[in-house]
Amino acid sequence: MTLPEFSVRQTVFVNVLFFVCMIGGWNALKLTEVEYYHDVVLNQVVVTTTWTGASADEVERLVTAKLEDELITIGDIEEMRSASQSNISMISLDVDENLEAVDYESAVNDIRGAIEQAEALPLDAEEPSLREIISEEVSDVVFIVVSDTGGVGDLALRDVAQEVESRVREIPGVSKVDIRGFQEREVRVFVDRARANLHGLTIEDIAERVRRQNQNLPAGTLQDEFGEATVRATGDYRSVDEILDTVVVEETDGTLVRVRDVARVERGLEKATFVTRYLGRPAVVLSVAKKDETDVRHLIARVDGFLEEFAPLVPEGIQVNTTIDSSDFVTPRIAVLLENLATGMFLVAGLLWFTIGFRNAMLTIIAIPFSFLTAMIFFPILDISVNSNTLVGMLLVSGMLVDDAIIVLENIYRKIEEGMELKQAVLVGSNEVLWPVATAVTTTIAAFAPLLLVGGTAGKFISVMPKCVVVCLIASLFECLLILPAHYLDFGSRQSARAKAAAARDRVRSGIFGAVAGFFERLRIGMEKGFDTLRAGYLVLLAPVIRHRASFVALFLSSLLLTCAAGTRLQFDLFPGEFATFNISLESPPDFSLEQTSAVTQEIEALLLEMPAEDVLDFNTIVGLAVDLNYDRIIAPNLAMTTVAIPQTERNQLRPQDVLDRVREVIRNFAAEHPDDVVNLRVESERYGPPVGRPVEVRIQSEDFAVNKKIAEKIKVYLATIPGVDGIDDNLKEGPREIRLEIDDERAAQFGLTFEDLARALRGANDGVVSSSFRSPTAVEDDDIRVLLEPSQRDRLLDLLEIEVRGSQGQLVRLADVARLEVTRGYLAYRRVDGKRAVTVFADVDDELATSISVNRDLEAQFADIRERYPAVDLIYGGEYQESNESMRETLAAFPVALLAIYMLLATLFRSYTQPLIVLTSVPLGFAGIIFGVLTLGYSVSFNLLYAAVGLSGVVVNDSLVLVDFINRARREGVPLLEAVAQAGAQRLRPVILTTMTTVVALLPMAFGLQGSSKSFGPFAAAIAFGLLFAMIGTLFVIPLSYATFASVEERAKGIFNRARGAADRASPEPAGPGVGS
């Protein structure tokens, strides 16, 4: 029993099943995560080691290199990158992305083991920490800003920010909250050098005395007549006055010297590492990241709800609000895709109404929501969310979903017009096209399925599109073979076109409503007549094509060669990013303090505040931190970054690149006017999409940083000559001055001093010694007590030499007597890749003027001889360019797999070696249409388009294989070859046009941005529409031409073979009969 037969016999069950799938899909949709892009799991591990007080080169030699020596032996690590800067070593490990979960965990354990086996690290360095990076940790979905609007001060901001942070962590769906600009409270004891020296005290003496006094120790238990009691010695501080009253030494005359006699005590915040501002105001910024499978819109709604509830508790002069809300980017673009999808469905419904009637149109169009909702049931199982890629997949497939229904329904309707009874027409019409329809859907699935084999970050990122397409197609096949026959039996049209024309005339006489219905019916009947006229014209055009086969085959092949030649002019931009924010990254002179860099950024902020509201929505600044091209944080007082949000709307959206260009012009002028304050100032977009790196990333690798830097400068100069390239920079920055302590070993030994004694004294005086902690009765947390010199007594190099340390005999010794201070300068950070020192040049590209591929190819040509000039240097072109090449190679490798799968399916259907080749001749025509569309509209080839082009190879064969099947049937009925070709072409004209136009019409809203434009998906939709139109022409003309040509060649070959065999038979002697005597 076939599916259509079961459907006709069990209509009640089928209708119940239909509603179960629709309701189940709707409930699944409400539970499915909505995001703009699918989360990509990044198999990345970061090893961080803190060594306070160490310079960048010391960190590289004594920490990073030792760890790398062990880590590089692990086989599952694809790339190892490290950044060594003052105080911190950071090693990023990219683990093989193809590992299964168990193998990945094993690799992480190997990394832990390698860290433990590393040679002895410096004693005062902290233990290395290991952190695994996954997608939801990479992307912050919203920023919460606590800003000072009334001059309330840093302490008040800190307290509110801490309360907000603790409450936001409790919101469901929040994975983590990071705070920028948050400083811990501390109590600082500023020691006066002269007064301390008067009493023979050092910084360490005072810190140690404070530590010993600030104790709360258990002293056992006491048994007395009242029972047992706990005994404690409590000397811990309860107020600042108690610290000031602490006795630090007793003079020989019995005078007690207290802290207040040699120092002053001040409560405040620790020394700032960062300065953060929002719209130019002091602020604390909290970045909120979501957990996996959390809908970004729902999470942000919860955050907004919390802020509304928290607003009455915010003190006057403080404002708490969100900024850089990713839903501002996600929601309009999801809305654009949904509205384009809905508009496409509406246009498809209208097209079907005017061509096959209202009832038939409704029966056909129901395949779209049914297939989508049925597919939704399986989304959680396949780890698919509702995102831009799945919506584009649905948009691409929405026209295809009705194709199968059109083929089945049109065949049923044709049987009814031939006079067949309804039930029999449904059975015969459905069964007649059952295998061609099933094969057509399977070929499309076979085209998209190999795309799941594409690896890399981009492959993972876009894999949801073929998954979505495959599931929707399976659901559509289920609908057209099981659901549609039952629905047609219950609700389908029962009249022939002639009977409908008579009914339309009757409705005209029945009043105004009848007149309206009659109008649309007459319009549809008119289109029927139009198809008849079109069919006649088609046969007229087809006749010479079939008669003059050799000429038209030559014309077809020539056209393909011209198309291939035109294809060499294609521009590739595989990841055309859309963005809603951009960063202004400042590098001031290396010796600038945090305050000096902050002053420069305030001038930049003033320029942003003067820009029109349609260009700049809001912005926040962090001074003391920058994010490099590998998204690693670099901490330095001369760096700053301002993140600017662009206003977002659903329609008529301002082109973000135009805003970026205007800001770049303003920033370029500012840098030219402030040469003493700016070393580098660049503006770069934060693109949404797969984390593939910057458009230009050229890594120079050798052990000589000076050579690396020299080549990097040459590359930067050349990049500046290429139009459309901006934000040019490298990651080897000059560091601040380093003042190094050089000990005189002989002199120090005379006083019993070691290098550690001197270094500890220098650090204590300059950075301070945390002696203990302090908590007031009303506080909820401890504040560190830091003892250090007065700032005015350590602001010069000579002041540091006057610091005193206690010798082994108790005497005070000046640093100047046993050591000297040497001023040097190194690099801000030393970077290595796979154990080799490296410098990377990076840049952004304006997609309207150039592409990542074109710029990198120019660089490859310009620096092709680099190994001849510098034999020890390697140039590696990475980032988006490297990912583009790998993704393109793997995607194109999927194409022959798809073709082979399609060929095998067609060979199974037709039981022929040659007829699958006839069907596949429509594939190059589809590609020709894409090439024509891309070149005509001036687009670049994107990764989405490349994916869809491979999938298109399965789509375009659908009509072709049904046409070939109809030709075969006609020939089996005894119809001559050329007549069978023409007859089948005429019969399939309407469904071929309808199935093509439904998909094209579905793509039109996206292609022309009828409901809002998309830089990523608009060109993709337009190019696919061109491909389908060209393939339609191929189906109607090239398939009949190919069939007739192959059939003629086969017949001639058979004739030659038969004549040759006959001649051979005649030439052979007759076999001798049995002998008489035998």
C-alpha cells in the first residue's frame, strides 16, 4: 500500500495527524531559542599565569616559554598562541575542532598534565589557571552601565554597581557578569619617609606591626564554675582611629611611637587599572553573557525588567541603564527576515490562486506552515535554533515546499479534467508522480546534506542552514504524499476548468459578492487560457531546437564556456559582515599615564557627542585596556577603547559603513591635530558572524622581533595604498620605560642583604605592602590595609634610591648604597605562535571597495619574494582570508559528492546510465544564472551564496527529472521520440513555470529588500532567483534537446552495433550437421 492509498483510506487519522504536527510544532517554536547567529562551540583553552611585578620579557622567558615547551607536545592542539606582557602570561590553545566530546575532555586533561610538568616557574608567580572558552562566553549580549550624573563620586558608583552585579547574576539565563571600572575598597597608610627615618622605621617594619596588631586568634577554652567558655584574643581593627593608634615602636626613653606619628591613613579605592566612562561620564560597566540555549530577547527582557524594579533604589545622581543591547541588532534583523518570509509566502499564495484556483492554492500553500512547524519539532534534537541562517534556509526552501505539492495537485487536477472520478483521480494522480516526487525531494536533500561535512568555524556556524532545509524537505514530502491526498479528497476542486467557467458566469448574476468572486475566477480562467497560448508558443519555439540539435548543442556548450570565462571576474567576499557597533582604539605614547590617556579619550568623546543622533546612539570608553586581533585583552595605561553603537531600525536602515566612514574622517583629523598625544588611532567594526578573524591578518614569524617589525612596517605602507583598506595596525607595541634594579652583590653582602630583600623593599615603598584587612562594623566585606610611601616622596627616580632597607645587623641601608636603577624600554607584549615569535599586521576592508580575498592576494603577489630577502621569515595569511580559503575548498569539495549522490538516485529511478546525465544538464544552467545575477547586480560571492549554489544543484533537477519521466512514459506508450519530447514538454510547461516561480517569488522580498534589506542575505536571494530562472529555461529547452540528442545517439549506436553483429553472423560458417554414420 502506497502512502497516497493509505491517505485516501484513512482520512480521519490523517487529519488528526495533521493537527497534532501543527500544534506540536507551534509549542516547539515557543520553546526554541531565538538568536541572530547560531552559537559555535569553540574548542579553545586559555592558560593564564600571573607574575606581579615582572616585565614582559621576563614573563616570556621564565613563564611562557617553559609552559609552551610542554604544551607543544600535545597532539590534539592545532595552534598555540601566546601573549607575554607585564605581570601576566596568556596562552591560547586551539584544540582539534573535529574531536568528540570525550576526546576533547581527554585533550584538556593532557593540557592540565603538561602544565603540572612544566619546569619550575618563578616562586612568586601564581599557579597557572586553565579556562575553557565556549561560544556563550565569547559574546556579551548586553552591557549595564552605572554612571555618575550628579558628581556623587567613585565610592557611591562602586556600591551601586556591586549591588547590581550580585542581583543580575541571579537572573535566569545569565552565565556570567564581568565588571569594568570596578575598584576594591582599601585603607592606605601613607608613610612619611623623614618621620619614619627619625624613628628608624622602614615600610616593612610598619606593615609588620600593623599585621601583628590586627589579629583575632582563638586562645582555647576556659573551665570555671559557670561551665566552659571559648577564649579569644581580639585585636582586630574596628575603625581607622584604631589603626592610627597602633604602636609601632617604643623609644629608649619610653616614648611610644604610633602610626599617626609617622603616617596618615586614608580610606578609598585601590589604584585604578582602568578608567571607564559612559557618554563621557564616570561609570562602571557590567557585561552580561548568556547561557547556552537561552533566548537573547528573553534574557534582555528579564534584565530590563530587573532594572525597572531596581530604579527606585538607585540614589540620586546615579543612572543605571543598558547599552549596546544585542537585541537592538537581533530583533530588527530577525523581523526583516520574518517579514520577508511572510511576504514571500503571501506572494506565492497569490501566484497559486491566479494559476490553479483558490482551493488548490490553499491546499498547496498549507505545505509551507506544515513543513516549518513539523520541522520545528526536530529542531531541539538537531541543536538548531531560530536564527538568521535557519530563517534564510526557510526562505530558500519555502518555494520548494510547494513544488512537490504543485506536482501532485496539478497531476490530480489534470486527471479530473480528463473526466476521471474524484477518488480515482486522487489515487491515480498521486501514485503516478509518487516516485518522481520522492526522488526530486531526495535529490535536493542529497545536494544539501554534503554541506554538513564542511568543517572549520564557518562550517559549524552555517551548518544549521542545510540541517533546516533537509528537515523541512522531509516534512514537505510527508505532507504532499500523505496529507495532501486526504485534504484534496475532502476540500479539493471537483470541477474541470470548463465547469468552473460556467459557474463563474452564474455567480456574476448572483449579486456584488458573486461578481467579485466571479471576477477572480474569470481572471484565473484567463490565466488558464494564457497558459494555453504560452504552451502553443512554446511548442513553436521548441520545434527548431529539436530539429537542429547539433547547432543548438554547440550553442549550449559555447554559452557554458562563456559563462566559465565570466566566472573568472567574480569577486569573493565569503563573510560580508553586518555590524551595529564599532570600536575606536587609541594608542597614546608608551610613557603616558592612565590619566593622560584618559584626557585624550575625553576629547574624542566630545567629538562623538557632537555627531548627529542618527549616526551615534551611545558609547562607552575604557582606558587602560584594548582588545587585540585575537580578541585577547591587553592591559596598559597608554591604551583605550571606545565602543560606539549605531541606531538600528527595521526599514530604511542607515548604512553602517557610511557612519563608519564619517567617524573615521573625524578621527583621522583628530589624530593629525594631536601628533604628540596619538601614536595610533583606528576605527574598526565589530562584525556579527562567525569568529573568523579580521579581513586582513598577516603574521610575520621569525625569532628576531626587529626583523619582524621591519617587514610589518613595509606591509602596512603597502596596505595604505589599497583603496578600501583602513584600520591598519600591528600588535608589536613599544612598551613604557622600565626601571630595573641592578644589585651590587659585594656591597649588599656586606650588609647581609639579598636581591629579594632589596626588591621587596622597592615594591613595598612604591606599590605598597598589603599587611592585613579591615572591616568596619557596618561593612559587608573586608578592605585591604596597604602600607606605602607618600606619593610625593616616590615620584622621581632619585626618590626610589633613597628607600631604606634593614640590614642583617638591624642597620638601615639606602638602596643607593648597594644597588643602582637602570632605565630600559622593551615591548608592551611579546607574542608567539606555535613557539615562534610573531608579529601580526591587521586591517579592515570596506566591502564596497575591496574584499578580504582581493586584498590578501595583492599582498601575496607584492611580497612573494620575502623568503629570498629574509630566509628565516615566514609570512602566514590568516584571519578571514585563511578561513575563506579553507571553507571554499571544503564547500567545493562537497559539490562532486552532491552530484554523485544525485546521479545515483536518478540512475535508480530511471534504471539508466545516460538519463541522469540528461537531467544534470540543468545544473550548469543554474550556475550560469547565479554568475549572471552576481555580475549584473555587482555583488560578491558570499559563503551563504556558495552554500546555496551547491544546494541549488539538487533543486534544479526536480522539474527536469519529472519531465524526463513523462517523456519515458510517452515513449513506452508508443509515441515517437520527437513527438514524445514535445508532448511531455507541453504537459509539464505549467508545473515547471509554477514550481520555479513560487521559489523565485518567495525570494523576491529578500532580494529587493521589500520589508527591509540585509547585506548578508539580499545578494544571496537575488543570485539564487537568477539561477532558478536560468534553470527553468534549461528545463524547458535544454532537457528536451539533451534527451533527443542522447536518444538519437543511442539509436544510431544500436544501429551500428546491430549491423556489425549481423555482418559478423553472416560471415561465420554454418555449423555441420551430424554425420550419417554417427
